[in-house]
Amino acid sequence: MLSLKTIQKEKLKRCIKSISFLPFFSVKNALMAKSKISKLSILTEFDVYNSAKDLDKKDAELLLAAQKMVKTAHAPYSEFHVGAAVLLENGKIVAGNNQENAAYPSGLCAERVAIFYASAQYPNVAVKAVAVAVKSKNMVITEPLSPCGGCRQVIAEYENKFEKPIRIIMSGEKGQIYIAKSIESLLPLMFSKKYL
């Protein structure tokens, strides 16, 4: 028995063969339909925990530090408060939160505040993990928050600098917690120093 996908492919092949008889169908479209396009699938996996109670002690401590930073975030415009905590290889935890500005591009995300501060204080110490927590005044966030694209690229920079994976612990206000084993899970095909 043929699958629906196989039947659709067969119909497309018959359609392509008869294209030359359809005056409204352009040659360009016919060539595009005949071209062979391959697809690249990228599988991303996360460890999923039902709550912070299920985390190991060090991850729970890191997430708690991020949650504490949510309370002091400067987010008067979006009212979207984010806290981040960085676990360094020496065991130190450095935390930060988002800092908004009336000139929006001048603000900074919590993850970057924490990572840049950690790097300034401990420039030769690798980052082991980053925890992210959030609270919004406009809604309850029930899904884990992932770092934005800019923060992902910054985390990638430090992962590449020390040539060690950085675990990303993501949470919402409540609900499940996701843990990525490396920034590559969130930023596949990332740009790095190897291209420079």
C-alpha cells in the first residue's frame, strides 16, 4: 500500500510531465518544481523536569538565584522581568537581570548582564551553566523561557572561548523546566571564531 506522501509525489511527477501543455504555468516554475532540494533536519533535545523540586541541588540553587534576580530587574517599559544566574567552574554563582532603557536598543538582557559581569570578575574561569527565570506583569508565563538570539550568540562565544559546553536551564513562572546540554541545542549552525 502506498503512503499519502508517495501518492502526492507521484501526482506531482505526473503534473510536472504535463506542464509543457499548460500555457499559464511558467518555465521557471516548472524548473523549480523539477529541481531536487534536499532537506537538513536538526534534532534538538532537552531534559524536561516537572518542577524545580526535581532538579539536582546545584541546578536548583542556580535557578533560585535567577528567580531572585527577577524581583530587581529594571523593566518599566515591557514589565517583563528576567533574571539570570551563571555557574562558574570555580563554583561561584554570578547573577544579573534585564536592564531596560527608554532608548530600547540601549537596554540589555539578563543573560548578557550576568555573563559579562562574570567574565569581568573571573575572566579566566569557564561558565558551566546559565539559569533563566521570568515574571511578567501582563500574563503568567507557563512555558520555559529561552534566551533571545543575541544572548544565544553571547553564550556561544563563551562556550567556544573555553571549549566546554554550557548547560542552559530555562523556566517560566511555573510549569516545566528545560535543560539544554549546550548552547548548540538552541543555536545550531552557530557562527563562531572558526569562520574568522
